Amino acid sequence: MDLILTPGRVCQNGKPVTSQAADFQKFARDMRAAGLAVLQAARTKNQEKVSDRK
């Protein structure tokens, strides 16, 4: 499980994280995909791919 989707988390202002909202779920999936892409590029020591922005 991704930590960002851990149930019971609260925002800095003390309000609950809306982790069940569809847009938040998409945001979390997109962040995970981006992180995995950077990890793969880093493992191949390909600086161009690490720095590539889409």
C-alpha cells in the first residue's frame, strides 16, 4: 500500500485526508507511476530519463 493512501491520515490543518476521493486516488496512482519511472531511470544511471519531464 502506498503511504499516501494510508487510512486515518490527517492534513496539516487537522482535517482528514480525502484519500477515498476519485481525484485523490488518481493523483496517488500518477505519483507512484512517476516515482517508479524515476527509480528505473536511476537504476540504469540514465540522467536524461531522470530529468525528463512529461
